[in-house]
Amino acid sequence: MSNCAIVGINWGDEGKGRMVDLLTEDYDVVVRYQGGGNAGHTVINEFGKFALHLLPSGIFRNGVVNILGNGVALDPENLWTEMRDVMEKGVALTPDILKISDRASLLLPWHREQDVLEEARLADKKYGSTKQGIAPFYSDKYQKKTVLAGELFYPEELKTHLADLLEWKNLTLTKVYGAAPFTMEMLDRWIADACEKIKPYICDTGEFLKQAQKDGKRILFEAQLGSLRDLDYGIYPYTTSSNTTAAYAPIGAGLPSAKLDNVVGVVKAYSTCVGEGPFVCEMFGEEAEALRKAGFEYGAKTGRPRRVGPIDLVATRYGVEVQAATEIALTKLDVLCYMEKIPVCTKYILNGKETDRFPFPSALKQAKPVIKYFDGWQCDISAARTWEELPRAAREYVSFIEKEIGCKITYVSVGPERDSIIIRK
Ligand code: GDP
């Protein structure tokens, strides 16, 4: 397959990083096409364990070129910290293997601050932001009030541009939030420190991708978060501020002419959700704690305990549909081994009626899950590498999900390591 997108089907944290790390073996280029440093893709390989926030998960593969596309929220400070951590563990990050789009907008120093101020203002009505400045960044991008990475090559024009933005942003910071203003000196320091460090990596990645496409290179598009966090198709307003769907990949990557041959949707064998918003299948109490502990469900970026529940087939079916997934990677099946009976949400009850359609966001709060129980397998499956090695109960569980969501489960992941995978081609 020449062009492939790897996307989250649920609320994020499905294990996309682990799948990109595995599948990059077959690709020449990996492009992150949306989102910022507000989530973490966990990758475990021969270099160690990494929580990548902005770097594409293909940086560990020899010969793979990694690109941060124009659709990402490019935070120079966080990116540089992440690059340094990875380099310290022995991964050579040169401009040959990491390229940053000159058309990516820069997350400016005030975006994180504004995020914190707004969450504080919202008090008990907060959105559950990771406070990485993503929402203020994207709203400013759409207001045309940020700068492009390529502007770093035009220092005089950049200064004038930043001075205008500074004046505008200080109005909001001081008058709306009563916070201290930013100064030009602060911006100068930011340019001299973080921006200078990443500057050697900035180039016309659109041109690079066009050439790669002409040369028949295989391109992998990497998403952040999941379908239900998509700005247009997710549980608005508890979404992220960009499009996490595969359809956006060519735009955000910088290759609008790209056609996707394959979309791998990553689904977790149970549900998790970080932050606020409706979560129909949520478990509470001891049952939730046991699942959280078994799956180690704490945010890669924030350490926050994730909300947990059984797999939600209504939401998953919807996620598969909006992603137009062509195949599925089901992750963390091994986590369920402690359960005697495994709950599965097959439908919702809404207005007294059963439905298998994912409701409009405002109606989600009223929806109640219909739960069906499956026999557990109650043994360790993490060493299984073939479908036949899985216990019958585990195969029945996977096959039921596959039938209900109407998409082939090609990969079954039974552990976080690169090779803990069953491939059913
Ligand atoms: P992403 O943002 O979608 O890449 O997901 P995260 O990295 O936030 O969360 C996935 C977590 O599950 C990471 O800690 C992975 O190492 C881990 N993981 C991925 N696949 C499996 C699996 O099949 N089994 C287990 N036990 N852990 C997994």
C-alpha cells in the first residue's frame, strides 16, 4: 500500500504510536498532520520507552523521513525539549530524517498561558484542557493571528509581524483576564532560544512530499487523538481543536493531492477517555479502578487517571465510519485477562428506545448503555503471536467486535512491545 493513515477510532490513547512504530517498517515517510503536544504516543523499542508528543513515531526507524506537517500546532519550546530527550537516548535526529513544514503555524509563548487562564475562568465548567495552548493556538490560526515557521527566515518581517500580534494579544491578556502583558524582549528570547534550535529542520516539506509521491515512496500519515475528539465529528465542545479524521490527512500533511489507499483505525479492547465530556459507558468504583490499574490508564502527558469503561460498539462503529477505516488494529486485549465476565456496550437506550446510532452530542448525556457479557479467558495471552494461539473466548470476543463494527480486525495487539502483535492478513 503506498499511502496509509493510522488514526484513532475512539477518544484517543488507543495505542496509535505503538502501531505507527510497528508499521513504519513498510514506509519511507511518516507525517504528523494535526494536533500538538497535548497528547502522548507511547512507543517502546530498542532505544527505550518514549512518550512522543509532537515528534512523528517513525523517528526510530532507519531510513524513514519524518515530517511535521502544516496542520500541526508547532510549539518550538516543547518540540525542542522532546527532540533533546530523544537524542540523549541515542536517536540521531538530523534535518535529513526530521523535517518541519515552513507552513506550520507556530504556537506562541502566550498560547499556553491563555489556555491556563481560560480554564481557570471556566472553573467548574472547564473543558479539561491539557493546558498546552492548543485551543488558543488553533483559534488564533483561524483568525490569522499567528506566524508561520518559515517566517523565521525573514527576521525583519517577523519582528514587525510579532509586534502587531503582541499588541493585539496583550489586549486580551490584560483586559479580559487581568494578567501581565508579554513583552517584545520575551519574544526575542523565544526566537533566540527555542526557534533557533528548530530552524535547521524547517523547509518546504510540501515540495519534498510531492517529489516523494512522484518517486513512488510509501507515505504514512499519523494522527493524534481519536474520532470522538474531532472538531467537526466528535463530542463537541469536548473535542480537540483540529480534525483528527483521516480525510484531513492530505491537507494537514501538506500533500493535498494524496489519496489514501488504506486507513488503519486503532481501537482499544475497552474504552478510556481523558478529561471532561459525556462518556456513556463509564465505569465507577472498584470495577473502574481494577481496569485502570490493569491497563495502566494514566495520561502520557498529564499523568491524569483516565476514565474507563467497556468497549463501546456504538461509538466505535461511528468512529470507524467517520474515519472510513479499511482495517482495524485492536489493542490491549491482554489487559482484559483478569476479567471473569467481560462487559461490552452493544447499543444505547435513548428516549426509552434502543439505538445503535451515535447520538448528537447534546443527547449523549441522556444515553444509557446496553451491556452484554462475554466469558473471559482468564489467562495471560501476551505471548500469543498467532490467532490460533489465542484462547477460544478471546477469539470470540474479537470476532464479535469485528462483526459489529463491520471492519476487518487485521492486527490484535497483546502487549506494548513492538513484536507483541498478532497479524491476521
Ligand atoms: P496513543 O496516543 O494512541 O499512541 O496511545 P497512548 O500511548 O497514550 O496509550 C497507549 C498505551 O498503551 C501506551 O502506554 C502503550 O505502551 C500501551 N499499549 C499499546 N498497545 C498495548 C497492548 O496491546 N497491550 C498493552 N498492555 N499495552 C499496550
